[in-house]
Amino acid sequence: MTLSFKSSIFLAMTLCLSLMIGQALAKDVSQESLIKLMEMPVKPILVDVRTLEEFNNGHIAGAINIPHHLLEERLTELKNYKKHQIILYCRSGRRVGIAEKILIKNNFKSIDHLTGDFNAWQANNMSEVK
């Protein structure tokens, strides 16, 4: 009976892992990589998931603002980019995790996270739009 229980647990864990692998798993994108990617002919979709007020106080050039708490109701704005690279950032990273889960749930395939988010961008004196 114990072996059967252990086998069931192993099977459940394997199934969960295989489902996760089939989903988009965010990888970190460095600031330097982002700059290079934004110079490419096919640019990633850069999404700032902070509030509109934070966005207006400064953001990365080329970013669109969709606050994390409005993302589900504004998914239609991203519907044509389900197979494109989407790079998310917020102030420190917490809201990106929420946004990432929403995008994965809605079948977006290539979701990445800007390393250090906007705090690191500013700390490194990177260019920003106000």
C-alpha cells in the first residue's frame, strides 16, 4: 500500500512538471540584453505592469503600460502577441509574478522578466522616458 501511495505521488509530481514545461516559463533578461533586443528589427513587447502614475513618472522607452491589476481585463491589447517575446517589469518584481501567471494562464508562450526591474534600471542610470 505504501509503494502505491509513493507511486501515486511520483506520478502526480511528474504530471505537474510536464504541464509546467509545456507552459511558458519566464527567464530573466538582463538590462544589456534588453537594450540589444530593442534595437532588433523584431522587438520584444515590453510591458510595464506598474501603475499609470508610476509609468508617467518614468519608464523604459518602448514600454507599454498595463498595470498588473488590470491585465486580465486588458488582455485583448496583447492578443496578437501570444507567440512573441514579452518582457515584463515592475518596480521590484512582485507584480511581474502576478502578471506572468495571468499570461501563462491565457496561453502566452514567451514571457520574460527584466532582471532587477525598474529599480535596477534607475540605479544603473539607464535612459528613461518621462
